[in-house]
Amino acid sequence: MRDGLSAAYRDGASLKILEALLRLPDYERIRRVFLFCSVGSEPATTPWMERFWRDEKQVACPRTFSGGQMEFYRVRSIADCAPGRYGIPEPTEGCPLLVPDEDTWVLTPGLLFDGRGYRIGYGGGFYDRYMTRFPEAHYIGVGFADQYREENWPVSPFDRRIERLVTDLGVYLYEEGRQ
């Protein structure tokens, strides 16, 4: 579905998602933003990083490991990232490890998001495992409006919910989903 969206639409919608993130009431107090390096038809996150750096937020991106593990490392420019596992840009060696706390947003990708705050990811379980390890952080799904579905689908005991979903056409709140 995302691949069928025009590049112009995705670029404009990505900027609308950023604008919506900046309007969230807790943006000013958040010190750290953990987010993915986008690939393919995902929302374009490089402009987001640039804005977060301008706003003096610490920015971290994930590096994945065997066993479905993921850690986030501080990046100070997009040059700190290079193609890694699965060809996805990841922080290079030498970038410092960051651990999220209650003043951290973890912007969480997905293929689809449902009406309860569950997401369908890419099947590796990286984000669900991370959410279990660091429940104090604030997990915010980000995606295009067409990725939201009101219906609820079956979930496993390992699936974790996001707090909010931010799209180009609105914000969905799932505060009760906070782990």
C-alpha cells in the first residue's frame, strides 16, 4: 500500500507527520528522540532528525543484532549512519549507546496500526522486545493515514501497544496502552 503512494505524497505527508509531532504537548520536555532511518516508502525521517537537532534534542537510531535485539545509538548527523543489517542505515561504530527514560520518545514504524494501538511490523519483533525492556519510554507510532485501521486484529502475548499514532491526517491516542 505504501509503495503505491506517490513520492510527492509521501514527502508532503512526512512533513505533516513532523508538524504533528512538534505540536504534541510533551514535545518541549522530551530530551531524546529515538527514531528509525527510513528506507523505501517509509515516512522520510531525515528532515525530522534535522529538526530535532535544531531543537537541541538528542537523536538516536537503532542498530539491530542477532536474536531480535536492538539498541539505539546517538547520532549527531546523518553521516553517522551507514548501511547495516538488512541494508537499513544504522549508526556506525563509535556512536554512543543511549538508554531511553521517561523523557524519551521512541518513534516506532509499522506496516499497519489498529484501533487499539497494536502494530504490524516487519516480523522481527525488534520493537516489541525493546518496549518490554524499556517500558518507561514513550512509544509513538508514525505512519501515513492509510496505514491506520479501525478494526482490531489478533495479537500474541509478545505484542506491545504504542501510546499514540501520529499520521499526516491526525493523532490517535492509546494512553491506556502504556505498558
